[in-house]
Amino acid sequence: MKKYIKLFTVLAIIGALAGCARTVPIAKINSPVSAGHTQIEVKNAILKAGVQRQWIMSEIKPGVIKARQQNSKHGAEVLITYTATGYDITYDNSFNLKASGGKIHKTYNRWVHNLNKDIQVQLSTSTHM
């Protein structure tokens, strides 16, 4: 019986460590925008989606938004470049997300994919023609 308890304990520790140390390739989002949207509509969709996801959004120049997401332990910054025909979300900086060698903690990718999904929803519901 002691053998099984030791085996279970070792497996639980290995599983916990594997879950904590998970890093994945840094996501780079490149999304086309359907025809008929203006650059201003794309910008507004990005800003609205970011605010809904609690990103701190600031336009640093026309066609480029810097967005920052953080909680008490982790944070990330991305650059969002956009036109009327598409947008890109690229990694800029982070803290406590184990970024190294093109990899980062999976939380970053979840944040970025959720932001992208919400931008797509905003674009699909905006009026254009």
C-alpha cells in the first residue's frame, strides 16, 4: 500500500509542476477584415473589444494601438496595427509570464485570443456599407 501512496504522490507532484511550467509559442494574430469596413470602424471595434476585456488601450499613432493587460501577478503589452482590411496583434512586452526564446506562459495566448475573438464579434455587429 505504501508503494501506491508514494507513486500517487510522485505523479501528483510531476503533474503540478508540469502545469505550472507550461510555456507555449507566442501567438501572433493576423486577421483579415471583411470588405465594407472603414479604418475608423476597425479602430473602434478594437478599442471597444479591448475595454470589454479590461485591456488598457491607447492609440500611439494612426493605425497603431498599444494595449496592456495585467492582473496582480502578470502583465503583457501588445501592438495592434490595423487598416480597413485587417489587423495584427503582436507581442511587445510582458512581466512574470516566462517569456523567453519565442515562448510565453499560456495565459498570454488566452488573453490575446480572447481579445481577437471579441474584436471579431465587434466587427460582425458594427454597421457598415
